[in-house]
Amino acid sequence: MLKLVRAADVLLIFCFLLLLPVFCHAQEFGQNKVRYRTFDFKVLKTKHFDIYYYPVEQDSVEQAARMAERWYARLSKLFQHQLSSRQPVILYANHPDFRGTTVIPGTIGETTGGVTEGLRRRVVLPMAGSMAETDHVLGHELVHAFQYDITTRYTRGSGMPGALQLPLWFIEGMAEYLSVGPVDSQTAMWMRDAVLRDDLPDIKKLDNPKYFPYRYGQALWAYIGGRYGDSVIGEILKATGPGGNINGAFKSVLHISEDDLSRDWKRSLAERDHPVLQAAVPAEKQAALLVKEKKEGGLNTSPSISPDGKWMMFYSERSLFAINLYLANAETGEIKREITKTAIDPHFDSFEFVNSAGAWSADSQRFAFGSIRSGKAELAIYDLKRNDVVKRVPLPGIGEVFSPSWSPDSSQVAFSAMKGGVTDLFTVDLKSGTVSQLTDDPYTNLEPAWSPDGKSIAFVTDQFTSDLNDLSFGQYRLAIMDAASRQIREVKTFDSGKNINPQWSADGNSLFFISDRDGIPNIYRVSLASGDIRQITNQQTGVSGIANLSPAFSLAPAGNRMVFSVFSNSGYSIYALNGADKLAGSSPGTKITPLFAGVLPPREGATGEVAAALQDSQTGLAPVSAFTTTNYHPSLSLDYVAPPSFGVGMSNFGTLIGGGTALYFSDLLGYHNLMTAFETSTTSQASHLLRNLSAIGAYQNQKHRWTWGVVGGQVPFLTGSLGQSLGTTPSGTPVVADQSITLWQIDREASGILAYPFNRAQRIEFSGGYQQIAFAAEAQTTVFSAIDGSLLLDQKEDIPAPDSLNLAVGSAALVYDTSIFGGTSPIVGQRYRLEAGVSGGSLDYSTILLDYRKYVRPFKHLTLAGRLLQYGRYGGDAEDNRINDIFVGYPALVRGYEPNSFSPAECGPPTQSGCQVFNQLFGSRIAVGNAEARVPILGPLGVIPSREVPPVEIAPFYDFGIAWTSADVARARGVARKPVSSYGASLRFNILGFAIGQLSYVRPQDRPLKNHVWEFSFLPGF
């Protein structure tokens, strides 16, 4: 996966340059990226790579290093390019460790196999479920490294690669093709489905998110490589130029236009796939549809049917916000329960749903599934009658857990798991919790299935087809392990394609399994005694889960029922087969084999330069003896320089000239981060450089679970006044005197920040330090003759200003957030922040913040949102006139009372108490309540769903609030103090992901002269 822009960089630069009046401390809200473990990284050095790893990976990192050097040899030849510097690769032992990486900011999803970021060209990935998949992902990400390096020459000034200009199908599709080649039954299945639906896009439409860039891009590059030769791929990348002109590159390299290439590519796919579709059978003519791909969400996979055939568990995205586990009637498909709510469960980290399925106990009453909770692998046991997870079995030393299988007596569960970067088979005793390791080798061992008599375990392995000496990885085969002796034997099936997902027949004499032996994944049955193979399904697209190794079917032997997931209509549906006759199968068909269903056209096999390179396991494979290992020693390097800003303008203070920039430094692993920002301006009337300087520096250390940092700098606030008077000189000459007074408030601060996340949702934060609020004033006086206008005096001088305030400050906060952002505002979950602060020194007071927000989604297109907030200053100096009152009328609090919307007419006749309608909005304490009904109109979740249009929502609301002081809760400044309220509707729109605009039509109920007001702000929903 390409990581083109670091989100943290953008946030920090935006924070420094645009929000300088507020120091960027800890987030107000936001979920946590928890680092459950601290890693002692080492560096394995090869000829071209620095590979960063930690000791638990010791047994697998050397193999990964050999694969990296082999990929370098392949890609440097294909691209005709050598990387300009050594290539860093950061390797994690498993996916949970990878998701906590400090190299890449932000949340990493379960389906992300690796990331290549652009600023320092770092490749970051976990060891995958198999060595072959690790090799594939490593190759995919190194293609990105070459893409970055090749295209950086276009943008030497900024240091950002020209790949930023290229669409995902171009970049990701190229990486997938060069790391997989033209033979790929998964991508061929996607293209066959597109042909079946008559939905093959033109190249110019591949930017549409509905066309998965990995699959469609790979298919297009396979066509280009097959027609013109794979050597043109690197030439096209280089020919796109600084503007990312793909059509121009096609014309200059291939001598064909984008439109003509689209036509030829689509014709090639149709000619390949139409005969295949005619030779197979539509899914609905073979089996009964249980869960449809669109109605219940596009992803419905890993079905597991209970032994009695009555119930089915499966993973689905029908909740829209996360993959969850659902219970359904296995006969009708009716959804009975949502078993998990992963999006708002603060302890939940992962289901491992990509390469895993759960399993039922023999009595059909309990269901076991693997998960990661609070960073630790466990086996969860769900009880059907109690409708709850009744037991969680910890699995110490395990990184990830996949595909559990109950023993017939329900005393043990077998499973495959990642440990030390390698996938092996294990069992756990449910009574004692003892974990036993069944296999211990570098081969891939997956998807165990316990035989009905409990004497054997069937599983998937590549040990019969792979050679670890030259790291050549063969297809997956079926094997059976004797449970007592642990002896392993191969189950002879097909010699071509992969064979996965074994399931036992009721009598234990046969194994059902999935094979793509003819290019289409289908279900087969093999007799263990005779070796006779029967075909159960004959799908047009394929029996498949999300990935190449995903389990996709389940068998209820006692009920002669089978459920399986099928890729169709660009999604996944679940079907059922019923009856012994259908499960008996028929002789394997031969019509599809000569049609090359698993090969991307125009090729008819593994031919071409890319395929040859992938088949050559020797070239570039470096010996382990050539590697050296050192400890990791962090050092800061410059990551990014924000483009300097410069501006000239006019203001009340005269001509203004200003500018600024920001710099971001970090070490290679992202443990240490240093950010600096500078902005200054000068005017003809206020030209003090140091007084006008905004400068902030911040350091963050995130090596451990405790994250800490320091921040310091100064931010000036400039105000002033203008005045004019008439007078005379001592000699009696009439004069006009103009005086301009400039006032500075300069906030300086040095503080420390400390945070500890308990889980994904909850954390504590502490901060403490020193603040100084300094004041300065300057007067410029010019005197002109009232007779002839001549300048008599031009004088600038400092004038008295208030003494500086020196404060020691500290705060502590408890933060909780399980909310899900819907594009313009949160739409599900809840969040709260409880914070207490103290200030001492020139002023002594304390602060309390209580902020609670709840989001309920009773219907598909409606969220009910509510907030209760109380904030106040307390203590002797809480209402000192040297600190500003708190204002309740901002659009983020109570709409309709924004300061600039008031006019003198609303204040009424002048009184000693001032403007009553305005003054009541100020105090040392405020309380606010908000209620909204949020309806998404456009965007992926909209009433009018669209992935192309940014999200837009409308939100009718009711706001109320009150501000008060300690003097009298009911009365302040001699004016009756009462709550203010408003109602109306806000229109929010996402501005291309950079900001949220909010336009509100408001009826303020406590402004007698205002029937309504319009407000606009850049503000997401609370």
C-alpha cells in the first residue's frame, strides 16, 4: 500500500502555521494507537537494505533479507533503475505489532498488508500468514520504493515523489502485477465478474472507488505487459513526467491513445471470459442464496455452519462501520443476532477475519473464534443459549490466531497461529488453558480441521512443494497429522493450483476442500481411501473469501448441509447446498481447463519477463553469511520542510509583510519526533521583529506505551487603536495630531505532556509547565500643521504596559472515545473528557471541564447526537480582569450568538450595565447542551450514496447555554442572568478531506431584534 502523505505532518504543519494562537497540546478527543509492547530493534544490513527487526523475529528475518535482495535484483532489472540510497525495511513479527507501528501515523486496518511511505521511502510490513505471502507483500512494497525513487527526480524542490500525481490503479496495480505476475485466480475472478455484469470500465474511469485499484490495475498492467512486453512498464512510469500525464505516456511509449488501449483491453477480457462463463453455472442455479452481497453489506465471508445444520456464523460489514460476527438461521439466512460490536468495543483490536473463520462445538451450542484484545491473542467462546462470550482463553506467546477447530469431545481446540513470524499449528486445553505446539518449522501450516474420531487433524501446508534453501514457494496442499504421533502425510489431490480449507465428511472417509486447479476456486471432495475426487460446485466466478487463503466454506455433516461464500456482483454472498446427493458431487469438469481462466489476458500462462523473474528463485538470492547485524541507534533527520509562506498586505497597522515555515525531524523508526515552526510579520507601524515572532518547538517520544513530549515557544497577539485630536503649538499654530497605539500580548510557554492509553478508546493525559503572558505597548504620534499640512512631528515611543503574568500550570484528563466519524461529524459511539487544571503564580485559580457526547443511530440515515458540557474557572483569581471571560456564543457552543453578528441597536439605550443581550454571554463558567438530528445527504453513507461526491449532511439542532460568574449565579453586572438558546439547521460539507464547512440557519431565541441569522464556520459536528 502506498502512503503518499504523512497525516501527522499535515496536521502539525496546519497546526503550526494556521492555528498559531493556540499551542498544539494533546488532542481533545480521538482514539488511541496503542503500543502494547516496547521493541528493542536491531538492524540487519545487506548489500542494498537496512532491515529493522526485534529479537522474536530472529529466525525469520534472515529469510526476509534474502527475499529483499532477490526483489532488488528483479526490480532494478525490470525498471532499469538503481535506488539512489540504501532501502530501509521495518519488519514486524505479526499484524497486531504492525498496527502499533510508530513509523506510520494513524490507524492501520486489518486488510493492510504493508505500507511504503514517501518522505523517507520506508517500507513497513508484518510477517504474513505464510512465507510466500510475506515474499509477495515485500515485493509489492518494494515496487513502491522504486516508484518513489524514480519519480522523485520530477520534484527535487519539494522532495515529494511525482507518484503523488498518479492514480491508485496505476501505482497499486503496477505493484501487484510486478509482485504476482499474470497468473492470479483472484484477480481473474474479479475481472470475470465484471465481464458477467458488463461493467468493464474505461481506463479514465478506473479512478472511481467502485473499481478496486489493486485488481483492475493489475489486470490492465498484465494486458500491457502481455501485448507490448513487460519492459515498457518502467518506461511508462518514467514517461508520465512531473504532471502525471498517463495518456501522454501511453502515446509516447506504446503509440496508442488511452481510449484505444481501453477498448483493446476490454475486448481482450471479454474474449477470454465469455467462454469460461458459458462453461460454468450461475451460483443461484447451483445453491440457495442465504445472505446477499448488497442487502446485508458487500462483504459476507467465512461462513461456519453448526454441526446440526441449524445455525450459521459469518463475518459481515452489514453494520457499515466494521466487520462483525453475525448469527443467522442456516436454512433461511435470517439474521438473528449481531454477536460483536467491534467498532465501539474499546478492548477489541482484531478479528483476524481475512484468513480465519470460527468453529462450532460438536453439540452446536458453543462457537470459538480468535481475536486480539488489548494487544493479546485469545480464543473467545460464545454460548448460544446465554447469547454471550462466556470464556476467553489467553494464548501466551502467540501473535495472531486463525481458524480454530474443536476436538470431537470439545475438550480441546486446534488452531493455526503466528509465533516469531512463522505460522504453525497449536492446540489449547479448554479446562487447563495449556497450549501445545503441534508443528515447529518454517513452512506454512494453516486451517486445521479435527477428524470426527479425534485421531487426526487435516490442515493446509506448503511443505511438500516449497524449498526453503532457495526460498521457492510452491502451491498449498492438504495434509493429515496423526494426533498422537504427530506424523504427517500428504493427501493427494490436484497437481495444479492451490488446495485449501479442508472439512471432514461425517464418516471421516473423505475431505472436502477448495481448489483453483483450473483457474476457478471451487469445492471438491476426495476419498482418503481411493483418492477419487468429485466436484461439488462449478461457479462462474469462484468460491472465495477476501484473500487467496481465506476459508470460504463450512460443512454440517450430520445435516448434509454446506454453506459457502461466492464472489459476485463485486461483493460476497453466502449460499447453501442441501442433501447428500448434491454433496456427493460429480466427476471434475474438463471444459474450463483449456480456457486459461486463472490467467490474465492476453497471456495463456506464466510467460513474459515478469513471470520469468518470479519463477527464477536463484538470481539475487544473497547468502546469509553476507549479512551483518548492529543495534539500532536513533538519530534525527530532516523529514520535511513546509513550503515557506510569504505575504504582503494592508491592515490597520499599515503595510504588512510576513512569512513562515515549519520543519519536521524524526528518527527512522518514528520514536523521536521534533517539530519546529516559525512565522513573523512586520508592519510600517509595528515593526518589532521579536515581538511579532511566532515560534514553536515540540518534541515527542513515543517509543513506549507512555508517550511524552515537551513544547515551548511564543505566540503574539496584536491589537491597537487610532485617535486624532486638534490643538495648538506653544506659538499658537493650529495642528492636527494623529496617534496610533499598538498593543502586544505575547504568550510564552514551556510545558511537558504525558499520556498513557489503556486501550483503543481510553487514556489519561497529564501536562505541566510554565506560562508567561507579557504585554508591551507602543505609540506613534504624528503632528501636522492645520494650515499647510506640513509634518511637524513624527515620534515613536514605548508606553507603559501591564506587568507580565507568570504562571505555573498543570492539568490531568481522562479521555474516552469510541465514536466513528461519518465524513462531516461523528455518527456512532460516545466520547467524554474529564479534565482538571490548576494555575499558580501571578494568578491563582483552577479549571474544570466536563464534556460528554453520545451518538445513537436508530435508522440507517439518521444519527441522534447530544452533548453536555460544563467548563469553568474557580478560585481567588478566576475572574481577574487580566484574563478574558469565557464566551458561550461561539458556533461550536451555542449557535446564533457569534460576536460579529451583534449590532448596537440590540443593546438598547445606553445603561450603566452595558449591552445586556451581549454581556450575558460572558462569564468565568459556562454550561452548554446540544441536540442534533444528523442526516447524511451525499457521500458513501448518504441518502443519495456516492463515493465520488464528498460527504454532505443536514442537521436540525437545538442549542442552549448559560454563562455566569461566582459573584451571583443568578445576577451579574447588575443584569438578570438567564440561559440562552437557539434552534435551526446546519448544513455541513467535507471540503475534499481538508476541512469541514458548516453553514447554519439559526433562530436565536434570546435576541429580540434578530428573527434569524446565518453563520458560517470551518467546524465539524461536535
